[in-house]
Amino acid sequence: PTNPLSPQEHGLDFQRLLDASAYKELFRQDMIRWGEEKRHTDPGFFCRAAVEGALQPVWVVSDTRRLSDVEWFRDAYGDVVQTVRVVATEETRKRRNWVFVPGVDDAESECGLDQGVAFDWVITNDGDKVALGKQLEMLVQSLHRSL
């Protein structure tokens, strides 16, 4: 898929925007604002970009942020859509160097799916690799059965 926030369009280092570095934090609010403008004019903009050219029988669309994203996929693909939420405790997130930033971490872009979605799967990722592996295996087996 094409990158909707391309370095060519905004002069940013795309690879550095994907990590958890301070570089990303410098541009985070601007990226959120830009994304809000795009969604306001075209609610399906990012969803269409995510599936552009995808031909595989199973897709993993990571990091949807809003109820409108989930609704777009459900409208476009119906009952085959499986929603998965990955959760971790605040304590675990802090151990992973997450720090709450007011105006960012309480914005829709970060918590827009905290309510209003009945997820098909909820995966807990608090650092227990065995438990995580078992949960993911159940998800994969379910996907295989639906093919």
C-alpha cells in the first residue's frame, strides 16, 4: 500500500516515524491534526490506503484508531471482518517507556475505540510470551477454519 504520510509530501523520515523515538513525538500532534483533516474530508481515506492492492485471503490491518475505521471495514467486507484488540495494563505500558501526554493520549486518535466496539478478539500482551502465543494461536486457528 502507499504511504499516506509520505516523506515526499511532508519531508519526514518515515522509518523513524514507525519507532518509539523522540523523533516521532516531535511530529505526533501534527500527524494527528493532518490525519483529522484527511478524515474530515474523506472518512475512508486511510482505510482504502490500507487495502490498496491487497489480494491475500486474510489481511491484518493494524492500528485502526476510530469507530469510523471499524465501520468502514464492516461496511466494505461484512461478516468476514474480525476485530482484534490488543491490551496491556498501564503498568506494562509504563515499563515499555510509555508516558501519558495530555491532549495526545486522551485524543480520539489514541482512545477512539475504547468504547462502542464489540471486539471479536481481545488479546492480552502484558509480557507473558506463552500466554500471548496461546491467544494468537487460537486466533490463527479460527482464521484457518474460516478460509
